[in-house]
Amino acid sequence: IHGFYIHGHDHKVQNSIAANNPGGYGIHLYNSGQGVNDNIVSGNSVYGNNTVGILLGYGDNNVAYNNIVYSNGSYGIEIRNSNNNQAYNNTIVGNTFAGINWHNAGGGIARNNVLWQNSAPFSTSSGSPGAEDHNIIDDPHFVDQGASNYHLQSDSIAVSGGVNLSSLFVIDKDGLTRPTVGTWSVGAYIFD
């Protein structure tokens, strides 16, 4: 059983909780003969699932941003058998395998993500990895990781370490407006 099992195109999974699914994924995009393209997964809390937190797979131009993905039994986010799928400004913490896994993912992008205390920040199980830049893999200085509070402290290296993506989206997981000029905070939350 998956938290969300998305078939088709142009769907949005936003501001939801996908947690503690004993046999499956938190959020699963899958093509069963139809295109799973142009979907948006944003602002979600995805944790404690038996396998992958978020699967962007079997379709093209899917985007995951501003998600908190932690303590899943496999990868935090897997980008699989797809083209141009993107992971932006996610906070990915303490997953059993890599924070982000690439599997036959042409043209994929992972940018502005916090990847902390996963077995590895990135892995590639098949094919070539996508573009990986402006991600934080060192201690991000969360407010209270033990209480799952992944907001940033003022001394965090993630506060201004990201590239500005305001042409794609302008808010963080809390609904706060990100700057339209200058650098961005890395991860799902801006420092406020």
C-alpha cells in the first residue's frame, strides 16, 4: 500500500502527509501504459514508509519541491526511468539508502536540497546521474532534528547556499515567500 499512487498527468500532490505505509512508497508516480508527466509533488511531509519516500518515475517533467522526506526504508527520493524530472529545495534526512537515487533518469536535476544522514547523499543504480548542484551534505544545523523540526538555525550553511529558482516557484514549505533576487536557502524552509 502506498500513501499516494499517481497515474496520469498534470496532478498535484501538495501539503499532505504520506507516512508509515508498511508495504510501500510514500508518494509513487507510476506509468501503467499512460504518461505520468508534468506532475507536481510539493510541500509534503513524507516519512516512515517501508520503501522509497517519493518516486518520480516512468514519466517526464515531474517536479518535487519543498518536501520534507525522512526516515524511509529505502531512498528518500528516487528518479527512475524518466526524462527531465527534478528535485528542488527538499529536505531529505535519515533515509536507509541514499537521499536521492538516479535510475535511468536522463536530464534529471537535483538542486538546492539538504541531504543529511542518509546512507549517502546520492547514488546511481542504473544509467548516468542527473545534474547535482547547490545541495548541502554537511550538518545543516536544524532547529531540532530529534523533534522533526527541520527549520534552519541562523548559523546554518543552508541559509544562503542555494540558487534562486523564482522562475519555477516562490514559496517555501511554510508558505513564506522566497526572494525573487539573490540567493535562496537550501531545503524546504527559508530561514526567517
